Amino acid sequence: MLNETLAGEVLSLARAGGADFTELFVEDTVTTGLRLHQGEVKDAGGGNLFGAGLRLLYGSRVVYAYTNDVTATGLRDLAGQVARARAGSGETDRAGTGGLDFRRVDAPPLYVAREHPLHASSREKLALMRRAHRAAAGAPQIKTVDVTYSDRVQRVLVANSEGMWAEDERVWTRMGVTAIAQDGTLRETGTCSPGAGQGLEFFETFRPESIGAEAAQIAGAMLHASYAPAGKLPVVIGNAFGGVIFHEACGHILETTSVEKNASVFADKMGQKIAHESVTAIDDGTLPGAWGMVNVDDEGMAGQRTVLIENGVLKSFLVDRVGELKTGYARTGSGRRQNYTFAPASRMRSTFIDNGLETPERLIRQVSHGIYARTMGGGSVTPGTGDYNFAVNEAYLIRDGEIAEPLKGASLVGNGAQDLQHIVGVAGDLALGQGMCGSVSGSLPTDVGQPHILISEITVGGRA
């Protein structure tokens, strides 16, 4: 993407104003997006994002600038401008002649796409989408079906003034189905949208028919559901996307972007018990082919597996370079950014509660009257505190230890830090769900996940 001589020159020019550290991030990304509505193509598009960003550190203070002019002249101009942005203390190289002896990061790809999206035609991708459409549209009472497909191929270079040089290619593929069931005036929606850090071979594991069928099943199950009861109840939360609550209500306050500002309730809890002893939580960038996989992060560090909570005890935060400078905790390969227009920050990758010793059936049998939240939806979280409110897309009443009738209109209201203490059972059926996570460094593909878990008491929003 860029030769070492030019990269070294740009980094040295940027450091000429006295920065302690400079970093160059170059990106070339190609995207595809397709949409079928009722089996007909409604949207077809894509794009190419190409540019570079320069980050300067003066101690832990950050200056960041970017450009889409990735010519030698454009990069030299950017380096000169950013070097003049702020004076500081540190070693200078006013000649700006480069000469860095780069060391390449040894991080073999965790997964290589077998059916690369750039080698497949739109016709092939639409054929996969039509398979999902037929599966959903053929289900009882389904009236409307929307299918989306997206892929993204990102090639990056990260080089810095310490002589680090890392290159990477990231591939993501995803399909989403939204199905609407209708009976007279009753209407309910079901969605299913898995993804992976893979090429089109992803559809060998997640067949388009199963994606369409799952969306239709949720819509059909909720069509004639009763309204959920309100109050404090025991709740069994399903696996896979059920982990969105831990991600939003706990994961973000374990990132040093929160910890370094003392805006996290866990900031001073390292080594302390913060969860029930059945809870071990992990953030893993090394799962081959996962949606949140990172061969190297956006600071050029090889991906890592980070144990956040072990048997209820806080073991680590998610730490980027600036977070390391501000908190003293070692980097965890968690520096990520949406694209070259953002400076990196500590972000989650594949974040999940690990397997426990129970089974989903045993957890449900422990509940005489409660809720089974099979599929979670979206919600909101108060930054720093972990207070949350999440919708349940597919819920069922638990009566005398058995799953009973479907319920609609349920939501879960609580506090992540408190609810970690109320998890009293963890099953062994860990699965991951995919989403796009937004924070200070943009929107990123991240996995959420967990096995089925039992929370002894949580506020359920419904009808009293």
C-alpha cells in the first residue's frame, strides 16, 4: 500500500514538532450492499474508501488528522500540518528524513476467506438472498420479507515511529432477514442477521434458508402472544445475542476509554469480586472467522484473548495505547477504529460470558414463575453507570419450571454491575451473535455472546 521509505519520511516529518510518538494508518476498503424487498431488488450499491490518518502523542495527549490524498505530496503535507498543530516535549527529527528500520509484526492470518467476496458476482450474492427470502415467505402468516446482504473487505497498513510495521486484510460477510407476520390487525416482526469474518463460505454454516426461517419463526411465535407481566422476576436469558446486555451494560465500562476518565464503576475494582462466582467473561480477538476477529488491531498489535472476569473476580480491562499511558495497564490488542477518519480507542472484539456447568433445561426448571428471554433486541445504556433498558424480541412465560405461552412487549431494566451479582446459573451452550458497536472511534463489527444464564431477579417491563 505504501513503501517503507515514504512511510518513514512521513512519520519523521510528523514528529518534527516534538511529538513523543507518531503513527500512520492507511486504509483501502471495498464494500457491497444489496437489499431485496418481497423478492425484488430495491437497493444495490457499494463503495471504495481510501485514505490515511496520522496520530501524534505528546505524552498521553493526542493530535489526529487524516486525508484521502494518499500521494507522496499529500502525505507530506498532512505530516507538516499535524506537526505544527501542537508543540510539545520529546525527541525531534527536524530534518524529516525518515530512515526507520521497520520490524514487521508476525501475525499470520487467523482465517483466510475461501470464497472471497470480491471474487463473487452480484448475481451469486442475490441467489443466496433469494434462498433466504423463499424460506421466510413460505412460512405461515408471513406477509412481508426484507433481505439484506453486505460484505466488506478492508486492507490496512499501520506503521509507527517505534519501527513497527503491520499489514492486514479483514473480510466480513453478513445477511439479515426481517419478516412480518400478520393476522387481521395483528402484526409482529422477526429478525435474524448473522455475520462472520469470512467470505461466502459463511453460508455453509449459516444456510440462507435457516436465516429466513428463524426470522419467520420469531414473527409467527409473537403474533398471538399475550402481554408480558411487569415486576421483579427471575429471568432466563438465551444464548448468542442474549450477551448484548453484558456487552452494553458491562463491556463498555471495562474499556479504558471509560476507566481512564474514572467514568466506570469498575475503575478501582481490579482484583475484586464484581460478579457471581459462576461468571467468567472474556474478550477474544483470536477466534478464527469470528465477526470480531482481529489478526492485528488498528494500532498494529497482534490479536489477543483477554480474560476480563474470572470466577467473578475482575482480572483485566480492555486497553489501547493511550489507555496504557493513562492507566498503567498493559495493552490488550484492543485498539480499534471504524476507518482512517477516526483515531483508535479501546474497543471490544468478541465479548462473551464463558461456558458454565448447567444446562438450559436445568436453569428453566429452577424457575416457578418467570420469563424466558429467548431473543434479545435493542436498547439503551447510561454510559459509566451501566443502567440499561433492553427490549426482548421473543419471550415466553416460565410456569412451574416449564416454558409456557409466548409473551410480547417485554423489556429488561437493570444495572449491569448489580446484575452480575445476580447471575446464579450459567449453562454450557455458548454461542455468539453479531452486531455493530458504536463508540468514540466509530462503528465496529463486534460479537456478543453467552450461554443461557439465569438471573435470580430483574425488573421486567410489561403490563401490570
